[in-house]
Amino acid sequence: MFRAHVCIFPTDLSIAPAELASAVEERDLDGLFFPEHTHMPVSSRSPFLPGGNIPEPYRRTYDPFIALAVASAVTSRIKLGTGICLVTEHDPIVLAKTVASLDRLSNGRVILGIGAGWNAEEMENHGTPYNQRWPILRERVLAMKRIWRQDEPQFHGNYVTFDAMWSYPKPVQPNGPPIWLGSNSKWIPDRVAEYCDGWMPIVGRAGEAKVQLLRDACKRVGRRVEDITLALFYAPLDEAAVRERLLEGYTDFIFGLPSAPREETLPVLDAIAVLAARLRNLSA
């Protein structure tokens, strides 16, 4: 199985989300992913961007759920994903409602790609201490799943607590949209095995997570690794490299697009479509 998606920072200076979504569907690709940054603090101590040089798209990106709603309105088939949603910057009750609404309005096409974030000041502006970001993310994910799956959910944890309530609509997809975790650290396999449906490591990012470690983690909790989607984020536009990852068990490949006007973006999209068609023919 091979599926090809694309990811872009959609901004007020790039190709419009509706035009891009239509182009992705027209080229027989499988999905469109948008990242998230609510804002960019001017001062950042994070080593992710040495020297504090923040690329302009990070400062200008649209809200991913609004942009994906626009994309949903002009398409009927492609998946609509966040790559990634910073769960540490959201109230879980509100986020559960947003995701469920998008899933229902798109007829069940949402993939919720998530992460804890790397910009300490950004998440701290939302009330999330950097050193508590992962346990906070975990509880918020578990709480959202309960909201999606139960008619009168309640949750009482260390970071999320609410008594029995009603929250509708429920997602179209049974049990809620699939949740793919994006990170490369050695702790990720256990997190994916516990509360996620997919793993999307980022190409070129340092980290110790390997597919074998995910297999081991799944075995420890009694899950089948075959039930977890392996998706490569920022996959290389290189046939040999993609085929090597297919042999490792990856099925979904998320290729990056430049955050730029249509004249720069569409030729790259065309190249991705050509590679995707070739790989599908080879695996048929």
C-alpha cells in the first residue's frame, strides 16, 4: 500500500488553501496536511531554530482547522490532516469539538496529526510548562477520545478534569479520527502504542525512535503494529528512498511543498504526482 500526501505552511502569501486542495485532488494524491503555530514569540530560547531565526511562514500560517474546512468545501476525496496540531496549546474540550465538526462536515476525512511542540515560549503563553508538555498532551488526547466515543463523557486526570457532559456532533469516523504522532525521540514508540493510531517521524530530525522499537512497544501493550499507520513526514522526493521505506513498513508519505505562490508551488506538486503515480504502478 502506498499513499502520497502533501504538506504546506498555508499563509496569506502562499497559494490559497482552496486552490491547492483542488489541485491535490485533481492530481490523484491522497491528502493535504497543514501545520500549526498560533503565534511566534519574538524571543525564543529553543535550539530548534538556532539564532532565533524564525522563517516567515511560521509567523504567518493560517489556523489549520479553518484552512482545512475551506479545503474540505472544494474536495470530496482527499484526507485532511494536521501536520501537526499542537495539542499543548488547546483546551481539549474545544479541540475535540473542532475536530469532530471538521470530520463530520468533511464526511470523515480528518487525520489528526499531533505533537507536543518545540517552542517553549509559544506553549508557555498558552499555560503549558515546557517540561510538562508530554503528560499534558497525553491526557488531552485521552480526554478527546472519550468525548468522541461516549454520550456522557467525564474525565478526571492531573491536567484535564470535567464531569459528565454532552458534546456533539460526534465524528463520522468510528471512535474519532485517527491520531498520528509526529516526533522522533526514543520515548515516542511507547506513546504511539498507548494512545495513537499512527506514527509520522520527520525526515532529517535527530532522534532514536525506530520501527523495531515501535514493534516492541506494541507487543508490551498487546497491540498489533500492523494496526498502526507508518507515515513519513517530509518524505524525500526520491524513488529509491521511498521504496526503501516501503520495505520498512511505511505506507503513507507526506511530501513538503514550498510556502509560496501558485507559480512556485504547483510545479513541485506536479513532480510529487508523477513520483506517486510511478510508485503506485510499481506496487500494483
